[in-house]
Amino acid sequence: MTRNEIIELVEATFPNYAIKTVSKTDVGKSAYVPNMQQKEIFNFFEINPLDRRQDIQIKELFSNRVLTISYYASQREGANRPIEPRMGLTDLISYISIGDEILFTHDQQNIFIYNLSRSTDDEIEEKIYSQIDINLLKTKANNINPHPNQVVQTITTYPRNNTLKNYVKQRSNYLCEMPNCNYRSFSKKNGELYIEIHHVIPLSEGGEDSISNTVALCPNCHRALHYANNREELRQRLLDYLRDL
Ligand SMILES: [Zn+2]
Ligand SMILES: [Zn+2]
């Protein structure tokens, strides 16, 4: 999910928002200095650090993780420097680094923070979209270009050994090797049952392209091995299976 897609969704969902890039001074002084627009969001909630130091609970947008921020007034060194509000980094320190774009927004009840520079993987993206109003999503989905341009991408792949692949298929009798899986696949044109080949320890993690690291899996178990919540446990089950072969 791109930065602009997130901003677009925030724009369509919340009354206003404000972004500031984390400066060297913010990190050096262990305190984030909000910009004018960000201060206005806190003013809306009548949180004024010039009155007194306050611990404020804000939520991370989309995740609802709660961060406690210490909001206080600070007199900077040097003559005639104005008093400025700062945010203690107790909970922020692991959240921000120099150059990150920090977005603040609110829904009239809660103040939200979001680090726009954090990368979003597929699972976070799904989580974000699941919290967007479905009618808004429908409107946006209806407005996309139905004829996207072709993009050529470079991907890194490992060539597979066909002998190994076909041996494992025959070893499995074209049935899923995940213990206790009873899925019976569909037949292909050539009469064989459809089955997929999976490396239990991925080659990218140093696994071998060998009999003792390769299994035949049904499409459902295969996807589960890559994406399920309990994928580590599933992987262990296959390792046990291979060890006992
Ligand atoms: Zn796989
Ligand atoms: Zn299976």
C-alpha cells in the first residue's frame, strides 16, 4: 500500500490530518516537536501543554495499538526562544526514526498517529482495508482504470529440479503429504491429480532442493504453510513427517 493511498483513505475518512517529517533534532533531543497543524489537532481536544505536562493516550491508526505520549512545554536554550510544546518519546522511540513522515489525525473521540514511512505488507494492508467503510471502498473500486498498463517486473527465482519434483509427486501418490489432510484434488487433462510441490525450509532460508526437504501438498495446505497464523507449527508437522519417512 503506498503512502498516497493511505493519505487518500485518511482524507476520505477523517475531518483533518497533519504530517511532519521526524527531524534530527527530534531524535537527538528525544522529543518530537509537532508542527502547527499537528498542534491544532491537540488543541481541538483542549490539550494544552502550556498548562501542565500531560500523558495522553493516542492510538495507532488502523491497528488500535495504544501509545502514551508525554506532552509538555519546553523552553529552548538561547535568548528569546519561544516556549514550544514537545512530545516525549517514551512510547514513540521505537516507532519513529529520522526522516519518517508522522501523520496525526482524529475522529472527534480519539487522536490517531501513523508512521507513513513504515512499509505495509499484505497482511497489514488487508487489515487497513478491512477498517475502511465498504461504500467508500466500492466508490473507489468503481473508479479505477479497468485497463491497467502492463508493468515488467524482475523477480528472483530458483530453478526447480524436475526429477526431484516428479519423484516427490509419485512418492505422495499425488495426495497431500500433510499428516491427516484428506483433501482429494481434481484431475488434470493428463489424468493426474493436481498437487503442488513445497520446500519445507524455503531455499531463501537456506533449505535444500532435496528429497528430505520437499513435500507434495494440496493447494489449501500449501497456502496455509505460507500464510497461516500457525505456519510454524504446520512446518514442524511436515518436518516430523519427513523425518519418519
Ligand atoms: Zn511453497
Ligand atoms: Zn492438504
